[in-house]
Amino acid sequence: MKKSLTYLLIICTIFLLTGCSTPEYIHDTSSYERQKELHSNRSGNVFIDVMAGVGSVFVGAMLDCEMEYIPSDQEFKKLKLINPTNDTLYVNMLTDLVWDNEDYCDFMDIRIPPKLHCKVMVPMHAAYNLYFSNTPQNDDDEMIQIYTTDVKKFTLYPGMTLEADTSSETVPEKEK
């Protein structure tokens, strides 16, 4: 019984550590540091919400009344970028949202290996322009705009914006 409990504890710890780790696919140092700041900021918000919930339960029990606790709005969420291709994808995420007083909340130089995914912590209610390509050059990047409140995971593959452009064109009528 003790052995299985120890193994269960080790497995849970590994899952927690890997689930909370910052993405190793971000190669820009300022973007990587910003990602770590977002993770720590989110962890602080979750801890405060849990403590406020527990405190409201205790106060409600001591005063023999019903305390209503409304958790604060979630400020951040994880966005999962999926690379289904056999090539490495190079992704830059740009927004007009300011993180600190001088820098935008952009994430540059994200390199997603083939057939893998990358989780990026992003602020809620933000619009991001995703520039991506399977080559490191910037001249062939495709751009798509996403809203962080609308998506949880997003699959990127080269040519996806080109397909959208050709489907919106009108097809000429056949000559009689």
C-alpha cells in the first residue's frame, strides 16, 4: 500500500511540474522571461482565489450564514499551438496589448518541432497576429489573427491562409 501511494505521489508531482513549466520552444530571451512572468502571475492569482474561497467558507461557518464568493475573472489562459507537419514551424505572436509600461506582450522566435505542440500562456481578451512559416526567413510568413477568448488550441500548417484566400475569390462563369 505504501509503495503504490509513493508511486502515485511521484507521478502526480511529475505531472504538476511538467504542466506548469514554461515552454522550452521559445528561443527569444525577453519573450521567455515574459512567459515566466505570466506563469508566476497566474499562479499567484490562483493561490489568492483558493485562499479567498476557503476563507469565505470558514467565515460563513463561523457566522452561521451563507457567504457568497465570486472568484475573480481569469486573466490568463494557455493557448496550445499544434504543429501537424513534418517541418519545424517558426512562429511570432504580436499584439498591441502592453505587458509592462514599456513592452508589448509579444512572443517572438517560437520554434515548434515536427508533430509536437507548444503551450503559451497568453492574456485574456487579446488579439494576436500569428506569423508562421516552416522556414526561418520572414519573407514567406503567413499571418492569421486570433482572439485569446475564442480559442484554446490552434493547429498551424503552411498554406492554411492561402486556402482561405482562394476560397473567397469568385469563380468565373463558363462561357456559353
